[in-house]
Amino acid sequence: MTGRHYNWHRHWVVNLAAGTAAHDSGLTVSFTAGIVFPRPECGTHCHADGVGEWTGVPACGDDTLRAWLLINPHLRDTASINARLGRLMEEAGRVWARAQAVAAKGK
């Protein structure tokens, strides 16, 4: 039996050259090399063994979040928004690190 988030990674498109991971819900996360402390309030840290570490934040900052909320009107209460954003940021970090690891193996 598969869970509700089965094949979650298929909803993401990673562009290593641009430094972004885009979700089909409209959220785009930009990654920069290195770990930023403290972690941005709406951000993610990720790493790939032997490749590096990154910090991801929504591309274009608050404008990206506003646009994302406008195209996802079913998210109305703060708890739902925070839970969905938290999960998406975690997923972004995971797909970014995976793409970096695959790219490093191909070199």
C-alpha cells in the first residue's frame, strides 16, 4: 500500500544551472552554497555526501510566497500554510541534494 505522498519527488523540477527547484504547486526554491545560520524562517538546509551543503529559500522572497498562496487558495489557516510550506521546503532540500549527488557521480 502506498502513502499519500508516494512519488512526491515527481512534482519537482531541479535546474542545477539556475540553482532552483520548482514544485508544480508554484513554489520555487533557490539554493546557495553553504549553510546559513540561523536557518531562514522559511528555508531549508541540505547536503549531499562528498558534494557539499546548501541553504534553500523561496525564490524572490515574499513575492514568491504571496504568489504561491494566491494559486493555492485552499490553504486558509496558518497551521495548514505552515505545515505545507514546511513539507515542501524539506522536499526541495531532498530533491536538490539528490540532483547534486547524481550530477557529481556523472562527472
